[in-house]
Amino acid sequence: MSTIIEDEQMNNQRVLPRIVLIACGSFSPPTPMHFRMFDIARDFYKTQGTHHVIGGIVSPTHDSYQKKGLVAGTHRFAMLKLALQSSTWIKPSDWEIQQSEWSRTISVLQYHQNHMNNYINSPLDSDKNGTLPGWMPPGLRERQDGVQLKLLCGADLLESFAVPGLWADKDIEDIVGNHGLVVISRYGSNPEKFIFESDMLTKYQKHITLITNWVPNEVSSTIIRRLISRDQSVKYLLDDRVIDYIQMQGLFNCKTFNLDNRKPSSMNVFCCGGNENIAAAKKLLPSRNGPGQVVQVVTSEKGTKVATEIQRAGSGWDESDAKKKKTDAVNV
């Protein structure tokens, strides 16, 4: 009996419209809440039974987006790769940071949407050279219908649409009308009122999915950067591998080993500065190591040794022409 129910559920899932969620932002650094939004949204669609979420994409903004606390894109992409190692369906995309300048949000959506649907409609042997980007959801060709890419965001981005001069009306119309918004809002907030007060959003309100996050989390990248700069622990606020990377690279004014309260005398740590082991570690580091490469510095009472944990994060994509640079509030 259970097998019949499972088969029916699988059949129903196959005929549901397929969607992919994308989050755009700074991710400097990426926090668990950035990824938690994806699971909240996927659970919602699963409960509603209206769509089948087949993938999630995280797209960090270009370095030319001028925002306080924004470290190099190679670092942000490396941290995303480390933080998402445990996810089977959320993947980082380095397309934005590989462009020659900042890209408008609608351009980011259009690129990823078109790339997926072009792949679905292309000959089956078109990817025989293994050139597919790592962010592509698996199983796209299991069905011939296309997928819709929706912008996943918090309620603050929705409200930013009302800031004069911040968004072009056409961009808002294209994003909401052609792709759709999935808005994760805090308990007690009132995004419905904001939509009502906007003629543009009211026009496309059927394309806006509002989801309440019943487990609030106020941890932001801004708070994380502040704690790090003050040499305070961020243990349990970030993935341990991201903490290691921040310490090793000395990001966000990190100066010591104290970000996760581990003892450097007996634990494997990543070195970033302010410690006598740094000089010894630098002598062992290959000169070719760049910003995107993570090198583990193992310290103990017996000495220091270096071992490469992961290679440079992401070789990148050289797709599309440069986009017109403009201030945009989507990169939060």
C-alpha cells in the first residue's frame, strides 16, 4: 500500500511546474540564514503542492558593487562553496563576479533562466565535453518542459522597491512579472500592506509568494563582521569551514585564532595573523597560492605544517557582455 502511495506522490511531483530559486546578494560572509531561506521556501511549496523546487542558486555580486564590508568575490565564492558542501541542491554561481562590471539583478535572472532552458532544449550530446556550470540543477532533462527561475529574498528587498531612484520600474516589472518573487518575511511583519500600497506590485501580486519564517534569526553579515573585527567568537553563527577560511585569509580585520574559541596549541586551525606561527607558515606556503585557495595551517607544540585543503574556488564563466553599472539594493 505504501508503495502505491509513493508512486502516486512521485507522479504528482513530475507533473508539477518546476522552479529554481536564486538569491542575489553580497554574502560577505555567507550566514546559515542565507541558506535557511531556501529550505523554508522549498518546504512551503512541498506543503502547498503547487510547484516542484528542483534547485537553488546563490549568486554573489560583483566586486564593483560598492558596499561597506564587501571582500573580494573570490573570497565570497570560496566561502559559499565551503558553507554549501553539505547541501545536495543549493549551489553557488560565480557568473556575476566573473563579469567585467556590476550586473543588474534582472540580467542575472535572465542569464541563469536562459542557460537552464537552453540546456533542456539542446541536443542530448551538447554537454559531452563536461562544460556545464556547477550551479546547474541535476535532472533538468528528465522532462522537456522548461523551468522558471524565481528570485528568493527577504521582506527588506521587497520594501526597497519603493525607494525613489533605487530600482527602474521596468526592472521591477520584469523581475516580478516574468520571474516572480518568493519573499521570506518575519513573524509580525506586514508585506501584504506594502504590496497593497504599490500599484506595480499589486498588478503582479499573483507572482509574489509570501512565506512567514516562524523561527526568526537576526544574525546578519553585518553583525558577523562586527564581531570578527572586535576579535569575538562567531562559533555557531557561521559554518566552521567558513570560520577557518576567514581566519586563514585574515578577512574582516581578523587578527587572531579566537573566532571559534578553539585552542591553537592543541587544535587544527587556520592562520590569518597576529600569531608567531604565521612567519613559519608563510615560508611553507607555495607562492602560487591566491585569494581563492584555502591552505590549512596545522599548529601544535611540535611545530607547524601546511596542507592544501581545497584548490582555488571556482574557475569561473566568461559568459555574456558587460552590463550597465547602477546602484541596486538587491545585493544585501
